[in-house]
Amino acid sequence: MTHFADMIEGYRRFRNGGWAEQRERWEQLAEGQSPKVMIIACSDSRSEPSQIFDTNPGEIFVVRNVAALVPPFETNPGRHGVSAALEFAVQFLKVEEIVVMGHGMCGGCHAALHRSMEGAEPGRGGFIADWIAMLDDASAEVRSKHADIDNREAGRAMELAAVRVSLDNLMTFPCIQEKVRRGRLKLRGAFFAISDGVLHVMDEATGDFSPA
């Protein structure tokens, strides 16, 4: 089990190894960043985008949250963390691609499918319940097609459906709609299967996922 003290030792290895070896790269990054790809991924500790895609520092702009969800465009008062990150990536960093990456055995998707957080109070699951309510319609559809929602087939269907929901919600943002229409921005869906380490990519035309 890794604790913060172990992480400090890891930092020292990085400082004497990776950082020193890429000193020129870090000096460039000190002047700013210009990633071409934004990745929206789950906060799950088993699904780390920079490791899965083997990227270097400064190459991807990453936002992580429960179930890799993108809320629809809203202007109501509140602290819209994902929307702010999207706005920054699209309007200021001018990323050329946004990838929504779900993953296998996702706890947020499991909770959405089983409705296990419904009615919980904030601090006791309520924040999670409000967040994954974005998947209510998708969850109902998956349940209607699977008599047994406890099997892996239903779980995988829910996880893939969540990626599609986030992609649909991305297109509710006017700035994203415009850039996609003009060919300046591409939206992509992906799924990382933790059980076998295989990345699946969504076909834009069919919505189906297949191994990369």
C-alpha cells in the first residue's frame, strides 16, 4: 500500500531520473503548454490516461471525475468544474481533439445502473447521486435490455453508454458545436478494459467500440 511518504521517495527518483533526463522539455513547459488533445477520464486510480497512452508531460490536458462524465451546457449559478476546463481547453488552449475515456469496473457506472446512491444525503453519497443522475436515462435503457444487471455484460453496456452520454453532452456546448462543424475539433470515445488492459475506440458512425 502506497502512502504519501512512499510518494516522496518516488518524487526523488523522478527528480534524479525523468526530470533530469527531460530537462530541456521541462524548461519549454515552464513557458507554457500547448497540448492538442484533451482527455476526460474517470478518477479511478486504475485508469491513468498518461500511463495508458504513454504520453510525455505537456502532451495531454486531462480532466478526471467520477465516471468520466461531462455535464450538459448550463448557465445556472454554480461551480462548473468540468465546463470551466472544457472552456479553457477549447477556447484558450485550442485543443484539436477531445477524448472521453470510460473504463471497466467503474464504480460510478455501477452505482448508476443499480441506483445504489439514490436518496443519499450530501457527504453520505448524495454528491455522487446528483452527479451520476446524468446517466438516469442511459441506465434505464440498459436495465430494460438486461434481465440480470449484476452480470459483466450489463456492467460493460452501462460503461459504454456513459461514454456516449458524455459525447452527446459535449455537443450541447456552443463553442464545441461550432468548432466541430468547422472541422477544427474532433470528439472521440474510448474505453479501457482494466481486466485485460485493452483500449477500445468508438466508431463515430455506428457508436460501436472495438479494440484499438
